[in-house]
Amino acid sequence: MPSSEAHVNNWNSCEDEIFVWHVDVPAVNDLLLRWQQAVLDAGERTGILRVRELSLMEGRFVFDRDGYILDFLTDHPELAPNVEPEESRSRGVFVKYLDASFGAVPASRLEFYDREGQIAESWVSDMRSIGSAATLPESFHQPSVVLGGMDALPGEEALTFELAVTTDIFFPWNPPIGRPGNQPLDNTALAQRNGSRLNAFLAELQAATASAGGAWNPIPSYSRNRNQVDDNGFIILDAPQTSWQLRSRR
């Protein structure tokens, strides 16, 4: 397989979700809290998901000042977000609210080529913040990775969570958005750096979900990248060029 062209950012920042994973976790408070801790620990360790700010705490938590969210809440339990009615089975599980619609600010550690053609690394909450440095034709005010969920409705036994990415920097072959031609962009070098860490996070998310007795659903709602993900939901970092399809949205 050819290696990607040196010093070129062959990836895109998109306005919408480009790939989605789903998990269902039993709406049992203890299970949900353990699942939340495992996922946030994995997100921090792999660099895929960091809680940078959480609006549910009304500005009282900012990562750059306060550090890791769960350590902060251990030291300040009185500040734990009370996001549910007291009788709710999922009380205290604030991972449901990590998407932008609730004002949360997640961040991911990404590697890309800067304007000098050198590998740069940054914790990114807004893809437009690195779009210029990466000389992308277009970029958007989106976090690269978002995790959020829905409240359990009366009678439902599980919460559904959605993990989504808004950039294809994790995938080896990408569409030439804003570039000439219709051949896929070879992003294998950066996919090895970023996609391998996403796979590590996905593995821990899958394990935490299984431990909680939940369901792991790796088939996305839609994706042009579907053929670059295996049956377990992990990115195929050595996928052939033919795995990319210009028209695969369903």
C-alpha cells in the first residue's frame, strides 16, 4: 500500500457527523457511573476525549485550571452536576450532555502537518482552530469527537449513547473535498497516528459497555467511510484504496 504524500494534510473537517457509533447502557445508576468513569478515563489516556469545560457546572469547571474532570469532582463532590430529577435512575451521569447543544467543550489530541510541513500536535476543541495551520480548503467550528446520549424514557431499560467524529483525519482514505479531481486522498500516515488512538479508545469503550451489560453497535447510521471500518467498529488502518467510495451514503 502506498504511503501518504509527505507533509500534506489529506483529510477534511466537516460540518456534520461523518461517522457514528452507538452504545446502549442499562439505565442503572451504579452501572452507568462505572461506565462513565471507564469511558472518561480511556478518553483522557488515549487523547480522544477530554472534558475541557462543562456548562452544567456554570463555569466552575475548566480543565486548564482544574484538571481532570473526575478528579475534580472527587475533590469537590458538592459541585457534581445534578442533571436529573432525584428519582431518575441515571442521576449524575453527565456524559449524556457532552455534545455542543448543552454547551459542553470536549477536546481531542490530534496530529497534523503544520505550514512548515512538520508534525504538529494539539488538543482541539474547534476544528477551525487548526484548519488554517493545516491549510485545509474548508473547516468548521466543530469538535473532532463528540459523545452524548439521550435520557431514558419511562419504561426504557437503557440509555443510548452516540459517539461521532466530524473529521476524517482518523481514516486512511478520504474524499478530495475542495481539491481537484475525484480520486481519494491518501491519509495513511496521519491515520496511523490518529486512527490508532481512536481504535484504542473504541476498544475501551466496547469493553466498558460489555462490562456494564450494554450493547455495542458498530454499524454507523451513515458513512462514506463504512468500508474502512471492520465488523467490530474499528478503523482498518491498512485498508486498500478501493475501500473508499465516492458515493456510499445511504
